[in-house]
Amino acid sequence: MILRPFLLMLTACIALGTPQAAQAQPGIQRQAPATQLVQSIPAETDLADPALPFARDVWVEMVRGAKASVDAAEFYVTNRPGSALEPVLVELEKAGARGVKIRFLLSSKMLDQDPASVARIRHIPGAEVRSFDLAGVSKGILHAKYFVVDGKMAFLGSQNFDWRSLEHIHELGVRTTEARIVGRLGELFNIDWQFAADHKLPELPWPAALAWRTAVELVASPPFLTPKNIRPALDVLVELINEAKTSVRVQLLVYSPISGQDHFWPVLDNALRAAAVRGVKVRLLVSDWVLGGRALPHLKALTLIPNLEVKVASIPEAKEGHIPYARTVHSKYLVVDEAHLALGTSNWEESYFTDSRNIELIFRDSPLAAQVARIHDRLWDSRYAFALDPIKVYEKRKVD
């Protein structure tokens, strides 16, 4: 008789410790996750994950909440009146008006994409815009896409600061308050901000201690512009693939083992092939921008390897007609064993890792990996993806 009430009390206590119970109790608040996936989905498709917020909403919320600073590093900026980027620009203007310091870094090679929007940002009170130019150092570009708010919260992903990235392209990024990520992004931003001013490569000495293989890690490219306590992205991507035991999922805009005119660059190609040979199930999903490209024969060759599948995603044109450089999949990520995730800004071509500024975030033993695996499977099994045929002749996709 005494045991039964005790067991009931114990069961109730355990239940209160579960997430479901915490959600049900009005006096208990669940802590928001430090890192959250954020999606962009082409309009007129059914690819949205109902559990994830959209970048167009997250960006507005983050900028609206800025109290002291917004530091943004972007490939370029392009807006269209009435687009999803317009509210973001409006919030930047409001932030400047209330005293928020805004630093905006843009790739020098893309300033002509939308001069009016660049000028609009320059005219925000307290805002400064600098051009990032690697000429004379490498043939690379600023290809990273991220911003940091108040030194406490950051967004990084495949989304360019482009209205099309918010409305007509499949993209994936993260909003995070992880101190390790936000701090490293701030460190890289300050390096690049200073480089944009004086075009001098910074002195990057080895730190006293190196912390590799942490649960959350930021890795970057290129090595010559990255502190030595931040590992090269390429090394870590290969490491993750080499450690895969059951599955590898990859989604990219483009994939190519060809560098320059005729240089073969097999680093990632070899890693994927080796994984498949040892029995790992490899699925590579790329956009139809690869059709007609120089890498297409190599992609076709991959399909002949047991355990290695290649699919091409093709998003139909919008109802309004052709939109240049849109209606495609642009997400850039790797999922290993549904447990480890690398998500970032690099296409898998040599120059993105050796010459250009790009950043990847690594999450080991993370529930984010399983979430992204489901996103990959959703697109992989959708009507927008088809298996690459090794003997079929494909017409080149109209991009511009």
C-alpha cells in the first residue's frame, strides 16, 4: 500500500523532467536551442520543412533585435522592390537610425550587381561598407555569407544577401548563439575587415593550444587568411568522409574535380569513392547547373561505382517567367552517418578551398545532422530530382 503512492510520485517526477512535460507545465520554460536550422525554399514548390523557420523571417527578427552592432560579410547584395529582402534592408536602416553600428563587407567582384542597394547601405547612419579584394594575393573572392549581431548571435549559410535566395532558391543555414561559433566568426570578420582596408595579409601565428574535434567547430578557407587555431575546411571535410561508417549525404550547387582549364583535383572525389568502396552508402545531390559543364563526365563516372548514387535537382521556372540565377538548389552541406554535419558556403571545387574566403560549421553527434538528413531525403525523393544517367546527353541549363 505504501509502495504504490511512492511509485506514482516517482513517475510524476520523471515525467516533469521530460521535454514534453516541461512544455505542458505553465511554470516551466524550455530553453531555446543554441543552433537552429533555417531554410529558404523556391516559391511554388512543396520542399519546405514544416519544422523550420524561413531565412526571410529570421533575418528580419535578428536585425530588428540588434542593440549595438551588425557585422555582415556577404558575397554581394541584390534587391528587388517588394521582395523578401526589402524588409531586411528596412530593418538595417532602422537599426542605424537607433545607433547600431553596421559594418558591411562585400566582394569587390560583385559590387556591380546592384549598385543602388550598395549605396543604400552606405547611406545608413553609422554604416560603413568595405570592398574585399583578393587580387594580387589569389584569384579568389569573398564567398562566405554570414552576419553577427551584437557579438552574441550569428547567421551563416548558403543564402546570399539576395532576394532570390529568400524566395526562389533552395538554401540552408543556421542561426546560432554558440559562443564558439559566434566568437570565431567575429575573429574572422575582423581579419577580413582589416584586410579590406589595407590589403595586407595578417600575421597568423600558431596559438599556444589547439582544440581539434570539438562537438561544435568552425573551419574556414583559405589557409593563408585563416588563423592557425581554425582548421582548413577541406581537411575536415575529408576527415568526416573518411570516418563514415554507414552513410554520406552531400548537397551542392556544383561539384567538380576539375580545376582551372585541365587540372585534375581529386581530393574530395577520392574520399567519396573510397567511402563507397568500403561499403558506405553515398548519395551526392547537385543542381542542374552541372549539366553541360566540364565536370559532367566525372559525375557520370561516379554513378558506375557501387554504393555511390548521383542525382540532379531541377527546379521548374517560376510562374512569372525566367529569373536569372535562380530556381535552383544552392545548399552546401555534408551529413555523415546521420550523426555529423558540415554546413557552410563552399561549393566542392578546388578554388573555394584554396583561394576564396568560405566557412563551414561542423556539428558532431548532433541532432542537427538527422534533421539535415531528412531535408536531403525529402529533395532526393521528390519530383524535382532525377538519377544522373551515365550515357545520356544533357542540354545545358539556362542560368542567366
